[in-house]
Amino acid sequence: MGYTNAKRYQLGLPVWRALGYTAETNLEGFRYVFKNDKTAVFVDARSPEEFKAGTVPGAINARKGFNYDHGTRVISFGRNAQEARGAAEEIAKTAYWNTSYFGGTFVELKSAGLW
């Protein structure tokens, strides 16, 4: 099948997250949260230099710690999905259970015209 390292959830997202896993957010999901959830936190997993050169409005850099309610919706993004996923997994390990990552690139986000 080709999915030897893939994991899937059958018991629902809350159980998946309780087991310490994170979820992927697509562009439409990112767009929805960006426009409608003013409490969400967007985490830029790119380097501090890339962050300073331009990021999603209101985003914080992953290299800086943050302290929010642990139920806060957190979406990480980066140069690619692997970088974003790595940041999301690290954040989820610190008990931020509502964490996901954007499965595309920062360039895709910027090109989508969200801001």
C-alpha cells in the first residue's frame, strides 16, 4: 500500500490528539481559521531571519516560547510540511492538545492572498 509509516485514527480526533499526535490542516482550513478564529495562534516554524523578513500577520516565531491556554487552537507553518509538522509535534508535547500544522509551504500561504 505504500503507507508503512502512516498512522490514521479511527476513534476520532480528540483521542488521536490525546495520544500525542497532531493533525494536518489544508489551505481551506487555514483560511477559515485565519479569518474566523481570532483566538488562534499561528506559529512560524521558519528561522528567525525568515520570520523577520515577513510572516503571517499576528504569527509568532516557533523559536520563541509561548504561554497560552492549553486548549488554544495552534497552527504551525513553515518552509514545507515537514518543518511545520515538526514544530506542531513539539508544541503538542507541551500539552497544547489543539495543535495542527499546515501541510503546504509558506509560499503557498503567501500566494493564497489571505492578507
